[in-house]
Amino acid sequence: MVYIRGQRQDYDDWRELGNEGWGYRDVLPYFKKAENQHRGADEFHGIGGPIDVHDQFERNELCDAFFAAAREVGFRLTKTLMGAIVKARLITSSLPTDGAVPVLRLDTFRPARRRVNLTILVNAQATRLLLQDRQVVGVEFIKDGQRFRVNARREVILSAGAFNSPHLLQLSGIGPAERLRASGISVLHDLSVWAKASKTILCQLSSTNARSRSH
Ligand SMILES: Cc1cc2nc3c(=O)[nH]c(=O)nc-3n(C[C@H](O)[C@H](O)[C@H](O)COP(=O)(O)OP(=O)(O)OC[C@H]3O[C@@H](n4cnc5c(N)ncnc54)[C@H](O)[C@@H]3O)c2cc1C
């Protein structure tokens, strides 16, 4: 599994849109805190956190050729994907764990479950965000066939994934007015949700030989 964070500009864009506390400099300390970087700590990386991150152990000729080709056409190889420069970047393959399926050390997070200010509900499906004057103030969800509402004292963080987050926003009346109306949803906030979703080009290299199999 590749250890990768969001792009610096994405966080800074969020902050510039008015989301205080979500700029790159704001979130970086948390990324560092979560990480146990085997190269050691630096400006962008931390040690002692629950997520082990280290370079790929096995070298692969195909990867080497890929990097060489990229360098040839003008890409610059960086030591880290998570650094300041996100243009002209190239993956140096930071992979966690030792060849086994990478697992986040969940036991590290277990103590957090005992926090008095944390409640975890499983098998609960968020169905709608609750809005007041275009401000999200709570969440509606279904659990065991029953509908519930929770109100937020400070903020609601929506992290339902790349597809379900915009879906939930749209179900809540936040989205492109035309599309919402076409689906019979009352428009509470005409916003081009997901219009800025960027394209990612993923290049997968596969090779098999007697010694190793790499992706
Ligand atoms: C095949 C594949 C390989 C990948 N490999 C890598 C990799 O090597 N390295 C890497 O960094 N990233 C990788 N990614 C991307 C990575 O998985 C995502 O970027 C990451 O999981 C996003 O986290 P998230 O918390 O935003 O969303 P998610 O991990 O998608 O979590 C969203 C959660 O919300 C829940 N949910 C959705 N809707 C609702 C609802 N209405 N009510 C309640 N819960 C809801 C979902 O069940 C899910 O548990 C990969 C993705 C895929 C598909």
C-alpha cells in the first residue's frame, strides 16, 4: 500500500475558501503525529506515530526504467511525495510494513474509544446533513431501522468517501441546483459540489520474475 497524503495546494485551497484550520500548515502536524517514518523525522515527516512508513524494500528493474524514462522527459525525482513541491513529482515508493498486507496499528487507536467526548456508532447510515441558514448544524442517520438526529455544537466533518460525500451533500440539498431539481431535491445551497474533482493518473507497473512480483 502506498502511503500518500493530499496535495498541499488542495488543503490551502480549502483554507482560502474560508475553512480555517484546514490549510496545509494546519494539517501537517497531524500527518506527522500519525506517522512513524523509518527514514527519520524531517520537516514533512514524523516518527513515533501509529502508521509505519518506509521505502519499498525490493528494487525492481521495471520501476528503475520507469523513473529513468520520467527523468529523461524532464520530471524531477523528489525524495518525498508529501513535500512542498507537487509539480514535477515522482513516486519514490514509500510503503508501510514488511511485505505483509499493510495494517494500520488499530490497537494504537483503541484507547481513544474510551474518551468521554467520543461516541462510535457502527451500522449507522447518514442520510442527510441538517442545515440552518446554509450552515450544517447536525446529521440525520438511520440505525436499526430507526431515524435519529444529532446536533453539532461546533462542526460536522463529512468523510463518507469520494463518491458518498458529494452524494450525501446532494441528498441534503447542497449541490448543482439543476441536478438537484431534476432529482426532486429542494435546493438549499446551489454549489458545484464535485465539479472540481481532479483526475488522477495512476500508472501501475507489473512484472513477475522468479524472485519477486511487483506492482
Ligand atoms: C483499490 C484502491 C486502492 C487504493 N490504494 C491506496 C494506497 O495504496 N494508498 C493510499 O493512500 N490510498 C489508496 N487508495 C485511496 C484510499 O483508499 C482513499 O483515499 C481513502 O480511503 C479515503 O479515505 P476517506 O476516509 O476519505 O474515505 P473512505 O475510506 O472511502 O471511507 C468512507 C467511509 O464512509 C462510510 N460511508 C459512506 N457513506 C456513508 C453513509 N451515508 N453513512 C455512514 N457511513 C458512510 C463508508 O462505508 C466508509 O467506511 C486506494 C483506493 C482504492 C479504491
